[in-house]
Amino acid sequence: MPLSENKDVASYFCTKHSWRGKYKRIFSLGSVGITTYNPSSLEITNQWAFADISGISPNSKAQTTTEFIITLKKGKGKSETMRFSTEHRSEVLTDAWRYSGDSWDPTTRVFNATKHHWSETRVPVVLSVTPCSLNQVDASSRRVLTQYYYKDCEWLSTVQDYPGGVVLAHGGFGRLHLFSCDSRSELIKAIQDASSSHIGISIRAKKDPILFEDFVVHRLFS
């Protein structure tokens, strides 16, 4: 789909950083690419198709937690970076990965697991660790059932008396989700690595495991 058919779906106020100075911009993520606007005139200042971008990431070298970098493809193995900052960095980066689809060839790790269902049964699922979320995938149809965005994750914990148990607190109200995974240490590390490198946030893993009873009592709120 050409950029001329791009539809903006999420917009944020950002600051563009360049050697010439800093400029206020509206940073819009669309159906086909990214567009920046002058907030005073709404004139388009830049526009890139997702296919022309090799990635977006937090600026790990910055002294603040607001900066992020877009890496643009320039041909013949060359690239160019654009630097921005915003108080809503985690939301911008999450939406960028959401709307870009498979354009940036994201690295995804997959784990076989079970989900502790409300009916107290264990349902086979596949857990997919993507750049912006932990996806719960139906083991049979491979359809994505739920996306747990890292920006909304509060903490992780193992469960002492539940084999392979991993609890994720998600959604801002401490709602708990319990999975069982034979490779739970690798799963936790993969989630923490992805959230840090792609979204710029650290998801805390509790030092001491919780009990299954703790999960049952606090599953709706922690």
C-alpha cells in the first residue's frame, strides 16, 4: 500500500532532536508508515513507510528515559537515525511495533505453556515474546488470544508450589495471570530483555516466589 493511502491511527506530541536544534512535532503512527507534523501549521515535515524503516528503539545512551531513535534504510547497507523524545515513549514504541506489522522482521521467542483458566483447568497455549508484548496464542489454531503489552506489566513472579508456574501482573490494577512453562526462567528473561531493549522499561521479577494460594486470593487485584 502506498504512503498516499496512509491513515493516521495514533498521534503523540514529541520533540525532534537534530544538529540544528530541537523542534516540536506531532508524531503520528499510521496504517502504512510514520508521519511528523508541525504542530502550529499541521504541515507534514517528514514521512516514512514502515518498509523504509529498519527499526525503532529507546535511546539507551540518553541520560533521560524519554528519548527514542528511528533507524532509516538508506540503501547499500547504509542507515540513518532520527532522534526524538516524549514523555509517552513506551506508548509510542508499543504502537510503532503494533502498527508496523512484520515490516521490521521482529525477533520472536516462542514457549509452549499452559494457562490456569478461570474454570480451574489448565489450557494449552503458546506464549510468544514479541518486541512489544507477550502474546497468548491458541495452541491449535495459532490465533492470538491475548496481548499483554509490556508497558502495562507490573511484575513477574515464579510460583513455589505450582510446577513451572509464572505469574504476570498486568493491566494497572494488579490483575494476575498464571502460566506453567517448563522453561520459565528463560521465559522470564526473554520478557525482561524484550521489554528493556524494545520498549525501554524494566519489568520487575519478584525475588521470592509466591504461593498458589496467593494467586487465587489476589488474582483480580494484587
